[in-house]
Amino acid sequence: MRYSIFLSGLLLLLNFSVKAQVNAIKYRFEFEQTQEKTIAGIKSVMNSEVQISTAYTASENFTKIYELLARKYEYPEDVIIESIEDEKIVIREIASKLYTIVSLGYRSSFDMQYLLTFEIKDELLVLRVSNLKQGNSLSTSATNKWRNTDGLFLHKRSGKPKKSMKGITDVRIENHFNAIVESLQQM
């Protein structure tokens, strides 16, 4: 009897632990495999939100983010598409050659366009990545438009990693966004 009560309690504790990990706050951008299978393979998606703790007020966080953008861009107002004083800054950015596929020994790279939202609060920054699109920013042809990228197919339907993408594209995209997180943590 005691053994079954102990076992029931242990299983209940494990259940709460697993649910807590699923709903955990993310501090890094990472691709995670989903259960969605298509002809292209098994879909992986990147968490779209990361939280960063700071020691500053919302006003100070706003100023520091604007200064960071001013160091990165000669004209930060060109990339800022929305700015609400002490609340949020939204930028549209293009990262060149971030989406890469290796096939038959040839490497094809595409630019990625995205929206990055800095939600600003006292002692907290929330970064949100949305509207991920792939394309070529240098092309002016109508056939090469920006295509939505709501996930990557990093694994074959069998579950084996695709050599053309796994460890290449996902790592490059994660590293790009995590470098932004690290620069905000160091401000």
C-alpha cells in the first residue's frame, strides 16, 4: 500500500515537472522538432520569444536598445518600423545568406527577412521574431519574391537528419538571433 502511494506521488511529481519544462521561459532561440510530418519531412520550428533580465528601468532599456541599433546601423530609423516610447521597438531586418542548403556538393544561400520586436519593461526585455521570410534581397525580378518560412524540414520522414540542412541552416539561424540576445545581455 505504501509503495503504491509513493509511486503515485512520484508519477504526479514527474508529470508536473514535465509540464513545467514545456511551458518554461526560453532564454535562447532554438529549433525544436515537431510532430508535423509532410512529404518534405518532419518540421522543426524555432521558439519565437526569448526573455532577457536586465537591471534597468523601461526608459533605460529603451535608450540602450536604441543606442545598440544606432551602433549597428548608420540610420536606425530606416529599420525601425514601429517605436512606442518605453514600451517597444519593432525593426525589419535582412540577414544575408542566413538560409543555406547544401545539395550535391553545392551550397545555395538565401537572405532572410524578419521582424524583431523588443518589448520593453522594467528589468525585462522580451524579444520576438516574426515574419521569417527567405529570398534574395539583391534580386529585382518578380519571380524571386520573399517566401514565408514558418519552419524548417531538418529531418526526413524516417526521422534521420537531412544532411543538406541539419546542423547548417538551423545553427546559422540560431546563432544569428542568439548573438542579438548576447549583445543585449552585455549592455
